Amino acid sequence: MQEKVQMLKKKARWVRTKVLNTIARLRKGHLGGTLSCTDLLVALYYGKIMRFDAANPNWSERDRFLIGKGHAHLALYYIWTDLGFFDVRKLEEYGTDGSSLGFQLDRNIPGSEYNTGSLGHVIGIGAGMALAAKMDRKAYKTIVLVGDGECDEGSIWEAVMFASRYRLNNLMTIVDRNQATVIENRVEDDGSGRLEEKFKMCGWESITINGHSFEQILSAFTGLEKFNRPLAIIADTVKGKGASFLEQGAKWHHLVPSAEEFDRVIREFELEAET
Amino acid sequence: MKNAIDFRNAFFDNLYDIAIKNKEVVFITSDMPAESLVKYNKDFPDRFINSRVAEQNTVSVAAGLALSGKKVFIYGMLPFVTMRCYEQIKVDICSMNLPVTLIGLGAGLSFDVDGPTAHGVIDIAIMRSLPEMTILNPSDPITASAFAETAYSSCTPTYIRLHKGRTPSIYDNATDFSDGFSILKNGDDLCIITTGVMLHTALRIRDELKRYSLDAGVIDLYQLKPIKEDLFLKALTNHKKIVTIEEHSLIGGLGSIISEIITDNQRPISLKRIALKDEQCFHYGKREWLREVYKVDADSIVKQIIAWEKK
């Protein structure tokens, strides 16, 4: 386990460095919400939580992964190229005119199941996929990742109630609860603070974990077969995770650090890597 | 009405036959019943989903099913399967070009006394701005039935507007609807283009105009998008005057479509658009009475055509 966690930490550091470098180069992007869910994404793809075949992204038995917060696309692009879903050279186009890689995901990109950009759709889409798996007696699971800000969308709760009514125990939703949206930090007693309870009240299994602890993320995905209802994993995260000065909530939703600030972050990463 | 059949029965009976043969057909209703759906629910319980009063999620679930190889039919009240979930239609179905069919019950003023929330009079305007969408507007039970097959055969998004109620058939079973329109009558003086159940009114108007020595042709444009423009323009050759008749807002519906085609192709044609006034209807009464209020009943339209003809 310890070895696996070390490997995941290393991968996560690599993804963060790549994301930071790219955003610093382009002077454009969404750092905060990307860094908050980086550990979750790394765990899903490198922690053997998901079954996939990078050489055959449309493999019919693959686990489906849908992300609502497409702003985190850059972390996924690096993960997907690293795993071989598509050529890393394609990433050189990113941010240039005519690039096939946008600032949101679309289904033409190998690895992406859905066209992101509008919040609140993915639990419903995931419920449709999970329902199709039941109809066709297929074993794949569907994992959805949404932000806690995204959970303000009413359509999320339509989907949550639907999934519970159809007992979609092959559907899991991770909430990246970084407690910050674009313009404000959220507080404990508003919607974000009681998500575990809300999912439970809608008929889901629901647990809260530290979204930066690989041990806790991996453990949340073990023993899934014991559930007969869909599962919500509320992952407490920090917006901008990985760089102390970025960890200030809403401020770094789409601001880009200065060259000096950027250097400071990279130094922090290097220091962390040495310890 | 002798031999009159409800559009829902015509459509769903055919869809039932399609579903027997094709196991990938899945039906989702947002809590909307129909007499002819009972046997569907009974015989295919695993492929009949009531997603209840949650239309946004209905569309997202349909997209998830379609992404997993299903052919999905969504059924609900027309305003709620179009406007309530418009963004889901745009993003989840259209942007991924999925084989999902939306069936909206209540075209035009079908739900006459229920006020503007239930009327289907601005939907063509918004649905036709979705690039991937095919729009079918049946005018009788034969077209309603045939369009179940058209939608099933399609691999892309389709929207079907169903009139609520019974009408006699105009077409016969052997008709080929693949051109998207039918010329029902030829006429030397003007051409009436209509869509949906207003076709029945248009045919009465044609008869009435004869008394005024006006010979009017009648075209039923049941596929509002996409339109086979070359073929359609050919049908308009020799016509110098066109009247469009619809039970939809003046903005964005049939009249707009014809106006765009004429303008874009620089055709020297005078166009008179007869449609519903640009307002939310808070008049309550029977559908025929509402048509009189909005001057889209046969008598009012005849008067408008004659006045326009004289100009």
C-alpha cells in the first residue's frame, strides 16, 4: 500500500507541475479547481480504481468516467497522454489556433466520454450509462466527478433522486468539495457543508474522505459490491492544492500566477519531492 | 369524425411494433401517460422508464443511454420536453449528435384552456436553431405513424411535435414522406404552405377560395428541418404568391422558414405570413375559439388572403 501511495504522490506531483507549467506558459487557465481534484484523478487512473484500455478508449467493458468540472481538463490531458490514450505531442497544440484540444473536454478526445462546459449534467448522463449497464447485464461501473459549487444546480438533485430510485449501485459520484466557487468561499453551514447528509437523504450511500489522502481515496472504492445503492464520496479538498500561496480558496479560480509566484510554486514542489 | 385516430395512438402503436423487433429501443416518459403506452409498459417493463417530473434529468439520462448504444424516445408535454430542458438537449443530445427522439405532446394550441405554459407555439423557433436537430410535424395519423419509423431509422436527434387529439387521415398508407413535404393541390393563383394539423384548415381554405375565383395550391411541409431546399424550390416554381399558415408564433416558425428560403434564393415571390401574434396567450377557451381570437381560423384566413390578394 505504502509503495502504491508513494507512486501516486509522485504522479500527482508530476501532473501538478505539468499543469502549472502549461498555465504559466499560456497565462490562461483554471488552476484552483484543477489542483483540488488532481489527487482524485490520479487515484482513479493510476490506483487501479478504473478499468480501461488506453489503446482502445471505446472498449465496451471499460468503466465510464465523467467529469462535470471540465475546467480540470488539463490534468486529464496529461494523465491521458501519459497512459497512451493519445500522443503527448498533441498537447503542444493546446492553446494555439486550430488545436483539437480545447479548454473543455469533448468526446472526440480519446478518454473523454462527454462534452463538458455546462455544469450539472453528468450525474444524469452517468445514471443513463449505469442504467444501460443494468439492462445489458454489463459489469462496468460509472464514476462521476462534480464540484461542490456544481451541486447548486437543481439538475444534480433530479439525477441523484433518479439514480436512487433505480438502485444504481454501479454509479459512484465523487464531489470535489474545495469549498470555493468563482467569486466566493463557501461556509460550513451552507449547501456544501451538508452534502453527505443530502445524498443520504436522497437514498444514496454517502461517505466523507480527505480528497488528498490516497489511502482514503483508494479505501473509498473498495468493497463496492456490498452496496445496493449508488455511492457518494464527498472528498474534502483544497482549491489550489499543492502550492501554499494558491491555497486561498476562490481567489485562484482562474487567476494566473506571476512569473515570480510561479517559480515559487515550482520550488515548493521540488522541495516536497526531496522530502 | 369518421375514421379519426388520435396522433398518440398512431405514433405509439407503430413504435410498439418497432420496439418488438428492436431491443435497443428504450422509452422514457416524464410522467406523461398515453392510452397506447399501456401495452408498451406491460410488455417491455425494463425498457419503459418513468423519469417523473424532472425533464432536465430525463434528457441527460437519455443521452447516457444513447451513449451506451440505446435508441431512446422521450415523451412529455411539448413545452417541458423542449424549453424546460433546452440546454440538456443542446449539450447532451445535439452536441454529441445522439439518436434520441423527443416527442412533445401539445403542438400549437392543443392544450387550449391551459394557458401559455402548456401551449406549443414557440418551440419550432428554438428547436430549429439546434444545428443537429431534425424536426417533424405530423399533420394526420398516417404521418404521425410514419414518423415513428423515420425517427427510429435516424442516427441523430429528432424532435416530433404531436397534436393532442383525433383527426381523420389525409394521406394513405403507401405515401412516401422522404422529401419532407407533399404537394396536395396545385393552384394557379397562389400557394398555401402549411404544417401540422393546420393542413386540414388549409384544405378548407382552398375550397373556400374557389368561391372567390382563386385557385390555391397546398403544400404540407411536415419536415421543418432539414429541408431539401433544391426540391422544395422546384415545387415553388411558377408560384408568385405564397401564404404560410401555422399555429405557431409569427417569429421563427414556418413563415420565417419560408421567408428565409425565398430571400436566400432571391425568388421574386410575395409572401403573406399568417401565424399567431407575438404574445403569451392568456385567453381561455376551446381551440377553435382561440384560433378565432388570433385570426388563424379558416374564415379569418380567407378574409386576410383576399385582402392581400387585392393589393
